[in-house]
Amino acid sequence: MKNTIKNWTAAALVIFLSLSLISCTVKGKPSLDGRTRQKLDKIMKDSISYFRSPGMILAVWIPGQNPYIKAKGLSDIKTGKRLRPSERFRIGSNTKVFTATVILQLADKGVLKLDDKLGKYFNFFPNSENITIRMLLNHTSGLFNYSEDKDFGKVLEADLLHPFTPRQLINYAVKHDPYFPPGKGFHYSNTNTVLLGMIISKATGVPLRDQIKKRIVDKLALKNSYYPEGAETNGEICHGYMPDEKGKLEDCTKMNVSWAGAAGAMISDIYDQRTFITAVTDGSLLSKDLQEERMTSWVTLSDSIKAEFPSARYGYNIFKFGGFVGHNGGLPGTISYMVRDPQSGVVLIMMMNTQPADSDASLKVLKEVIQTIIPGTKV
């Protein structure tokens, strides 16, 4: 079992930390005609087979057309339970969009400012007086990613139910030198978002999960989205699986997601994610000025990402490729996407209940879906 957990940990850190982005040039008109639906059926069938996933949910909403919403395969291998579109699942780094949105809402209310220094709230980093909240939002702080710390990996490898406090996560990052001086580069780091969660709690005196519930979940009437504590799941969720060293799928549904915290702990479903990403991109959660800033403040990514995806950009815990805006997520047992094109209103959401060794699995599926529903799109 130890080797199996080690594989879970390694794969989790690849997908949870990786930034899988694509650059799109939309050429055609979005369509969900009969032929397109058949192609989407085939994408699902082929993806489940190729990535050895027990199941998959795929949803495409195009304004004025009947949506494509399907679930194929199993939610639970042991019982043979079929996967349903309404299934709840762990959304990984899509959580970052919730955390960042609360920060921006607090900025709207004057509770904090995006140019506030980290040192105003916490000073455990030597350069905290030079790091702003804005840098935490767009991953330009240079702070070391705690998930890349070897000691952290060993603890998580030994026990997926091990509890972590946000400060304990930060302590793994404090040991390391920064990747670069504040504001002088880009490195996707979960440390940034965990700190944002801590700032929210300190600035308001209210825990992050309660702020997310009040400001987003309740406001948007999200019925199946919540920030869990420890290993709680509030009822059934889709089972998640990881292949062991021999390729056998191991159930890793039960875990203490405090290790992901503000950067990746949440549970949701495709319908809530559609509502949420629509609100994120249509501006209904923020003031007009701050929404415009969020949708236009993009930073240049690292050289390795630019080389493969030259027009991809990252912003306030959202990414942009072509006309689509959103985020991806991955934890042991699940990978997912939630994206929307603010211009056309097209929403794409996908979940597979495994985390393949291929760290670009969700990217490859998303690429196929985009090219299928928008013929002529260059990706």
C-alpha cells in the first residue's frame, strides 16, 4: 500500500501543480447538432478507455441549443454503481477560483487592498514586505510551493488522512529560498493561495470556508458545493481512483484534504460549477471596475509554458486561452475543468474519476471537445 500511496502523491503533485493551458483561435460557430453529439460520445468512450478511467462526466452548454450532458462508466467499482451527471466530486484547484473571488469581494468592500503587503498580515517570509496580495493572486510572488517540499511529500505519502493546518503547510515553504524576487517571474504555487485563505480569515475574523459559503455558495444558491473540513464529504461523492505500480486501480476517495486547503479542498458538481464559472465571467460577483481588472490583468507565463502555448495567460487565479476563461483541477482520484467563453456564453465542464499518469489528460480531452463543438478552432 505504501508504494500505491507514493504513486498517488506523485501524480497528485503533477496535476495539482501543473498549469495545463491551451491557446485557441475560434474559427467556426459553436454547434451541438446530431453529428457533434456523436463525436462527443466517441470522445467520452475513447477517453475512458485510453486513460483507464472508471467513468467520466462531460457537459457542454451552448446558448440557444439543447445541452450535451452525459455520464458514462462507474462511480464505484466495488458496488458497480453507475456514474450520474449529478454526482459530486473533488474539484481540486478549481477551489482557487473561489478563494480568489472572496479576496476580490473583500477588496470591493474596502476590507483589504490588492496592493496590501503580505507583511501586513503575516511576516514569516523574509520578503513579506515586498509581496502584495496581487502577486499571490497571479503567482508572481516567487514563494516556494510547499507541495514540492520532500518532507511534505513523505508525510502525505505515509497517510492521506494526515491533518494539516494552513500554517503547517506554509512552514514547508518557509524553509526554501524563493524562485525569484517578488514580481519578477511566474511560478504556480499552492503556497500563494493558502496564504490568501489565511489573509481572508485574519482580515474578517471568519474562517475561509464560512466566507466562501456566505459570499459565493449561498449567494449563487449552489446546492452541492462546499469546503470540507478534514475527511468529511457530507454524504456520497464520486469515488476516485489511482493506478498502483501494476496498473490496478486503487480507491483513494477518502482523504483529508486539509493538505490542499484554500488551493484545492472543495467538492462540487457540474451544475454548480456552471453557475459559478458563469458568475465569475459575467461579473455578477464583483463591481464593474474590479471585474474588468480581473478579466484583463493577465501575466506572462514561464518560458516552458510560453514555448508550447504562446498566447496562454494567467490572472487572478483564473487562466485564459483564446476566448475561454476558467481553471482546471486535480487531486488523487479526479481531474476536471470548468471554463466559459464570456463572449459566446459557451460553458465546458469535464470530470474523470481517475488521475492518469499522463499529466495532460484533461488538457487533451478539452482540446478535442473544443475542436469538436467549434469546427476550425486552432488549438
